Amino acid sequence: MSTPSRSKMNELQTGPGQPTSEWGSVEELFGKQRANFGTDVTKTYEWRVDQLDRLIRMHKENFKRFADASSRDFKTASQENVFEAAAPIATAEYAKSQLKEWMKPVEAPLPKFLAASGHKGMVYREPYGVTLIICPFNGPLLLSLRPAVAALSAGNPCILKLSEALLATDELRLELIPKYFEPEALSAVVGGRETVTNLLKLPFDFIFLTGSVGVGKVVMRAAAEHITPVLLELGGQNPAIVDQTANIPDAAKKIVWGAMAWGGQWCTSPGYAVVHESVAAAFVAECKKAVVELYGADPKNNPDYSRVISAAAVNRLASLIDPGKVVYGGRSDAAARYLDPTILYPISWSDKIMEDEIFGPMLPILTYSDLGALITKIKSMPRPLAGYVFSRDQKAIDGVLTSLSFGGGAVNQTNVFLFIESMPYGGVGTAGIGNYYGKYGFDSLTHAKSVLVSPPDVAIDHLFPPYTKEKVQALNQWFEY
């Protein structure tokens, strides 16, 4: 299948009142999903497993097509586009294997006198309802279908609003989703700002966004109109701290890979390295060596190095580069959606490249002399989605992990914590609200409904008047567990 043209994708986009497919308008699609949710069918284990099975089949039966589409959009590195196609399968299979356990009501501890009289406290997980998932471009499959797995396993029908930047991947999903799913369970639309604006007018029961801080604010304002709960996966300028005890060659290679993989377009990519001044020169030299080791002397023609999403994105990234601080790379070709893997040194906190999340294959390198002062500086900035520390000094590691607030991260590693299904993933502050992955996603997409179960022949007498001194004193029993 050839890469679809921009005009072809315009036909697939939806605006107010325009058809999403044979299903009709977005409003009609929303109505179908809400009516389906109202039947309670989505609350059953059978419905949820069926949706996960459909997603698994869709990806297994079209694996190469998904990988090829991801490659045509921008993930030219084979490891990256294969991972994109494989990860949703693994995510859905993991959820399926755990779903029965996740769905079981959980018994809660009770005050001693209630437990002794036969009461039980039960917590049920119930789905919110029709869920809107607003998808980014940088995870063409993973960052749309991983949230969908969380929603469907939790019993929520959902609508995916796909990124309009992914021409090949969007065309394939819009073809395949209707073949594998009923529209009242899972459907997809594609479009830009107008599409999002109109979707956000609808009274969704839950909204899940992976995107920028700016879009996150728009979503929260819209959600407030309907008191709709949200899960926001945003981003930030992620620090990688390298102290004087670190394994410098190891740290340099991992940080360079973390900054350059996926064309640097991953929300957990190290946004900058800040290195103890005593090892800065050695670290810079090792970073330059690592770029060549990973991507060769000609990254532009290396199939293991991915492209940037668009010409406009290349131009934005190129505008951040101070030519006087380029120690490796720095060249760009907007027409080819290419930017060199670029190392910049020495960078200061006031440089333009440090003003916001970079989201491209560039690594600014700063230095520090005092770890406490560095932590204070980082804490004065917006909270990052990810944080990394490279050190052999456990006291220093503990200091960073205890004092710095970030969504998630790693010690002596970058990025790969987000591959682990059993650990929660999510931001804090400007980096996001809430978390998902595995059981954490199931819990985020369900409401914890608490129910106290009383035997039919047991009364709590001290609740009823007339209130004697003994009855008032009996209230203290509620605080004894």
C-alpha cells in the first residue's frame, strides 16, 4: 500500500456533522456507544475479553502492514516500528491474562465491631462509560492502543481521535478498526483542532489525552463543563544527571540512545544531560563516540535512525541550535524530515534550547558542581515526566530520587522503564495527571465503588435515637480497626 496523499487523508478527516465512516457523524457514534454502555453489556467479563481478542487478532493478522505504515510515517528504524506493532499485542495479552483478578471485588478492613457483627466492606471497580482517547503522533500505535486496552479492559467503549500527522498509520487503522470492532465498542476518527473541539463538546464519561501541556489545558477546560474525569499524559524537559562516580562511557551511550531513539520524539527522552564538571569533558567525548557507534558516520542514510515527523518540526528544531555550541551534528534537511543526531556543549540554563521540551534528536549538555544546588535548580522548573540519574553513589541516588518530583524514570538507564507493563506510567504537575499501564490503567479507567454489606437482621443500635451517653460513647468504635 502506498503512502496516502494529503488530499486522501483530508477525505478521512472529520469535522462537525461530517461522516466518520458508514457509522454516521461523531455525535451519532457517541450516541451508539452511550446506548451500548447503558445495556450493561460492557461490564461483563465476556465483552471485555472479546474486545481484547479482537485487538490482538487485528494486530497479529496485519502485523507487517502496521510495521510498514509506522515506518512510512517516521519510525524508519526497524526495531522501532516492529516494537510499535508488537507492543499493543503484548499489552492486550497481559491485560487479558489478569482481567479476572482485576475485576474481582476487594474486601476492605472494617471497624472491629462491624466485622464482629457480620458486616463486610467491599470495593467494586465499575467502568466510567464512553471514553475519548486523544492520541499523539509519536507513538503511532502504542500510544493509542495501550490506552484503548486500559479502557476496554475496564469496560469502557471508546473513540480514538487519531493524530492527523500519521498519514499511513491513520489510513490503515481507519480501514481495519471497523473490520474488527463494532462501532459501539471501539471506533476511530482523525482530524485536527476543529475535530478535537467538536469532540470535546460531547459529554464523555472519561477523557484520556497524550499530548502537550497546551492541549492538556484545553481538555481540562472542556472536561470541566461536564465534570468529566481526565487522565493526562503530557511531557516536560527531562533531566539526566551524571555525577562524578558514574560509569561515563555507559552513561553517555544510554543517554545518547535515549535522546536520539524515535528521532528524539518520545515524551520520556532525556531532554538534557547535566554532568558534574569534573567529568564533563570525558562525557562529551564519549557522547560523540556513542553517536558514531549507534548511528554511524552517515546517520542520514542509516536505516536504524528514524526521521522527524514533519518538515515544520525540523525547522523548529533547527532554530533551537546555537551553531557555536555544536560539538556533533547540527545539520538538517527539512524536505527529507531529517536532523542530525546533535550534541550541544556547553549549554547554560538560559539558552533558548532549555526553554521548553525539545522533542527531537538533540542533547544539550550542562555542568554542575554541587548536587544540592542542582536539585534546587531543577525543582524550580516545571516538573518533568521522566528523570534519570547515573551514579555509583547510593547516597546521591537516594537524594535525587527523594527530592526530585517526576513521573517515572531510572537509575543508570533511560527510557526503558516505560516498556514494563507491571509498573505505573504517568506524569505529575505539568507533566500530567494520573497513570496507566496494566492494573494501574484498569484502576484509572474505573471508579472504586465502596459498598457496606450488612446482615439483614443486624442493626447498629447506637445510631438511632434517643441518644444516651452510652450511645454517644459507642461512636468511638468507628475508629477502632
